Amino acid sequence: MSEDSSTKQGDFCHLYVDEAGTPDIFDAKGRVNIGNSGCSRFFLLGMLEVANPTTVADALKHLRESMIGDPYFASAESFKPERKKTALLLHAKDDLPEVRVKVFDLLRSFGSALRFRAVVCDKEAIRIREVKKREASPGYRYDPDALYDELARSLLGKFSRMADGYHLMIAKRGNRDRNAALLGALEQAEADFAESFGFSRGGIDAWQTVITNPRETICLQAADYFLWALQRFYEPRIHPETGEVTHEVRYLNAVWPQVSQIHDLHFGPAHGTFFTPSTPLTLEARFGPKPPKKKKPHV
């Protein structure tokens, strides 16, 4: 399916779903793995609504190709084809800081033609829940895929945009084909939507779902950048010498005008907290005021 897969007349909604962080909580021996190398504190699932996928995909492709032809970038490791990084696709984690600036500037230039929403899961809260399940049933084992499906249901079930149809492009997860599970999550999300809003938007038949990858479906590269900005906000960075904990907010601030909603599932009340344009996600709102720096004692 192409970037702009609408072949019928009408109002079609183009959605691109990707994840950031990992749904893993325990290692192979059942020990808590959160915070260790390769295991994030938060797990995020994001969805980018793109008004004109072809325009966005062409712009991102042109930007990347122009940088490939620029001598400034040509010798950089991430631009060497054998590294299979920026030479092949834009990926915020792998891209140079100079590349990120250009990509964020391009994404911001589309304004409201790009609308982003996400659900954020605090895996510490899930760990407590899973430990209780294990204590109640010793044979129980945590399934990371189940957490992904739980977030997918939450993300899609609260998406209230009405359209004649929905084209849902989902980033493939590793080598697993999870079409059946994702369709199940979508069916549950449609039921949640009907229960919340009192009417159906067409059920599962209104959705065309494709599991794909960001190299073939370039708008997933845009979704990756929005998710990376949100992840940098949430994931704590600890200074190796001082132990100071910081969160990077500048990337999220850059794209915040294009954010529709961030649902922080385990922050605040039982149903979580919704951050929106009217109630912005800020460091103070999520993590509280920054503690004052300790003054050095006078000698």
C-alpha cells in the first residue's frame, strides 16, 4: 500500500503508529529489568495523523537525499550505506544532531497537517500489577506483547476523529507478524469508542490496516521523530558524576503545537492524566518543580 492509499472518494484518515521504549519488564530469569541497559522506564505508543501523506513523504525523502549529496554530511558514519542508518532512512535515535534540527524544522513547517497523540505507560506501575498476578498464580508469566496491545486499545479507542475510512499503517515489531493480535486490539478499541461516544464509526470494516516498516512507509519516519521527542521528555537522564536527574524538554516543546493529546496512563488519578493544548505537558506538571542546586560550602 502506498503512502497515500486512498483510492475512493471521501474523507479518509491516514494514521501512522509506532512505539518508543520497550515493553519488557523482566529478564529471562524473571528478575526486574527496568532501568538496565536496553530496558526503558517508560513505554510509549504514538500515532501521527497526516493530512497528505504523499506530500510529507516526498518532503522527507527530498530532505534526506539533499543531505546525502551535501559534502558536510557525506563522510559522517551514519550516512555511509553500509551502516544502514541515515543513508537509508531518517531515524531520530541514529541521526546526527544537525540532521535532527533539519527534520524537526521540516515537520514543524507542516503545522496542523500533522497531528500527534500518544499513550505513555510507566512500567513501574505495570511491574507492581504483574508481581501481584504472579503471586496470585505462580504459573503466570508476563507477556510484553499484551502490554503493547493494551496501549494500542487505549490509543485507538480514544481517537475520536470521524472519517469515511481509516488507513492505519503500523510499524512492524521485530520479526513477529502480529496482525491477528492488533486486529483484536482494534476491535476492542472500536467497542470502547462506541461505548464512550454512543455511536459507531463503522467498526472494524472502516479500517484498512497494514503492518509495514519506516523505510517503505516514509511517514512512519515522521511518527518516529514525534515519539523520540516525547521519549526524551520522559526518560530520565542521570549525570554520571553528580547523579543529577534531568529530562530533555526542548524537542517536545518544538512540536507541541502539533500535539493533540498525550495520555499518561499511570500519572495522577486512576484513569491517568490527559495532557492537551489547554493543559500542556511540562516538566513541572509531570515531574514537579526542579529541586534547587545544593550550594557548595564555603571553605
